Amino acid sequence: MNKFLAVVKREYVQRVRSKMFVLMTVLAPVMLIVFAVLPHLLFSIKAGGDTRVAIVDQTENARLYERIRESLLTQENSNENPGRNQLADTANSSSKERLEAAGRSMTARFSVEPVTLNGLSLAEVRHELNDRIGIDQLDGYLVIPSDILKNGDSKASYYGRNVSDVITRGQIEERLDRAVRKQRLVERGIREQDIENLSRPVRLATYPVNEKGEEGIKDSGAGFALVFVIAFLIYLTVLLYGQVILGAVIEEKESRIAEILLSSVRSFTLMFGKLIGVSLVALTQMSIWVLAFVLVSLYGLTRMTGRGLEEVSLPQLPPIFFLYFFLFFVVGYFIYATIYLLIGSVVTTAQEGGQLAMPVVMLLLSALYIAFPVIRSPNSPFAVWVSMFPFFAPITMIVRIVSQTPPTWQIILSLVIAAATAWLLLWLASRIYRVGMLMYGKKASIPQVWRWLRQA
């Protein structure tokens, strides 16, 4: 035990005292805030002031112009389908669609002017407007066909200098659509107040029902949010500290210090000590980040509302769920961390280790994608098997717990399998490491590694 604690202390103190640890501990929260806020600021920047739009209304007495003008000048974020599954939309949409969705969350500003034909043909008016765009008097113009209020297939046209601006174009399309639909209903005798009331979206409240037929509390979706928070935390910790674990093993192999260590410490103790030491470094750094995030969030909440903790609402989940979340996060981290230990015990250089580390990240991402069919059918044979597979279980079993809690024995069995897998990988890494130290400068093939295991 004393030797184990000595290894843990060495790995922990050596890394916590390093300048890189201090630098990343300070910079990471700052970078996170910057990258969270910067995209919103960039999307909201509109160089050149308001978008100048002319409207050519060809309807009778140009009766649609005022409605369109009012809609364009009204700054509001429309959300026609608030009940849609945002996670599925994001996963299934293309890059262009995601960009347009982000644009719809911003608010564009317009200045509007009417254009009448005055006996001229539409082609002549368009030619004049094109000239105005060319000399920077206009940014664009809308042409409203005469039958748009009666013909559902009729389309308006937009001509502009920068039609690639999907943010502004999307705002124009949404506000034009809102104006035309409202005018159609008004002309059919529906009062505007009734239109507003009838257009309100329908909210869907969901309540879980267990196997006994008992209704649970209202589901806010916080459970699934926590699932992906855990998946992100596992991914982040593995990405940040997996390479640290890998480097901790390789650096001693390259410097041959391990030969001295192995003369007084068992290889399993050495590997386990390195794993725990680096994990404590990760825990220290992430605790600082979480504390900073909570303090900044509370400060921002206080500034906006004048209140503090009473404004924070915790997810309405049974307490046992949070215990499951913690346990599966721990076993998930240690499974992937021991894979890095295993890689470090096989390779001889950091370059080789970096090449073999990429499949580890892909394996973790695969677990995230496999979670989607599990969400739809959490008690299917497929869901049961992937929730028992140790490399997927930290994510897939949590999804099952949140969506439709499986029997307790399945949860415990999944935890036991995952923990046993991590222990087995640690044992394999220590045996390979001990024999591999004697093979200095020689690259290990799979048959060679197998012989090392038999020799150890």
C-alpha cells in the first residue's frame, strides 16, 4: 500500500505543480466562455446597418404592403414548432440547415419602402430597382404576385445583392409567410385577435407510467440532458487525460526509469498508481472548472434577475438516478483510461501511441450514436445487449435508465461487467508493460504481445 500511495503521490504532485496544468486550468474556462458567446455575437453582427428592402406589391390596391411592412419591422424570434425534437433535428440536419436554424434565432433589422408600377411593366420596374442595388441605394426587393392571397401555390420573389446571406433571407421568408397567412385569414372574416389566439402552439406535457400503472411526475426532459452531459464529460476527460495517461507510461519506457521502479514495485501497482494519480489530477482540474462555471452562472443569474439560488431548478429525477449517473461515469472513465494504459504498455514511442489512440475516441463516439436506437426501444434485445457491452454501457445503460428503467439486476450486472473489464485491462496492461520493458527498441506485433502475456 505504501508503494502504491507513493506512485499516486508522485504522479499527482508532478503534474499539478507543472506550468501547463496551471495554464490549462485558467485558460480552459475562458476559452469555453469565448466559444460559447462568440458564435452568437458573430451571428448577431450586421455590418452596414439595416437591410434596405423595397416591396413591389401587385395585389389589388397594394393591400398586402402594410401587413408585410409591419411584419418585417417587428423584431421577434418566431418559433413555429417549439415542440419539435431539437436533438433529432440537429443530428439529422445538414450543415446548411443548421446554419439557417441558427440564423432564425437571431433578429434581423430592416428598413422598408413601397414601390408602385405607375403604368410601367414589372420588367421595367425591376430594371430600375436593379440599378438602385448596383449603386448601393438598396439591398434587395420583394416582388409580391397579384394572386398570392388566393393561390396557395403562388410564390413571391426576392432579388438582392447578397442572396447567400441565409440569415437575412430566412428572416424575410418567415416574416413574409406570417404576413401573408394573417392577411388570408383576415380576408376570410376572421378577426386578428382570433388569429393570434388560434395560432398559439400546442404544448405537450409528458408523464411517465411505470410497470405498475402508476403515473410519475411531469417529465421535463432533464434526464436525457443529463445523459448527454455524462457522455460529454466522459468524452472530455478521456480526450484530455487519456493522452496524459498514455504519456505517463511511455515517458518512463523511453527514459528507462521504469526498469529501476520495477525492481522495487510490482508492475500492477505501478500501473494502478499511475491511473489513480492522473485521475486525481483530472478530478482536481475539472472540480476547479465546475466551481468556476457555477460561480459565473450564479453571478449572471443574480445580475439578470436580482435573485440567486432560488431561481435554480434541479431536474425532477429520483435520487437513485444520480447515483447511477455517478457510477456509470466513473466506470466509463476508467474503462477508456485503462485502454490508454494498455496502449502505452504496448508501444515504444509517443507517435505510435497517438496513432493507436484514435480508435479509442471512435469507440466512444460509437456509443453515443448507438444510444439513439436505444432511446426509441429501451427494452429491445438490441438495447439490452449494448447496455451490457462494457465499452457502450456507460452511455447506453444510462439512456435505458432515463427512458424506461430496466430491472435493477440488469443495472448491477452492467456495472459489474464494466468494472471487471476495467480491472482486466489494467491487469493486461501491467503484464505487457513488465515484459515489454525488456524489449527496448523493438516494435510489438500482436503475436509478440500475446507471447508477452504468456511469459508474464
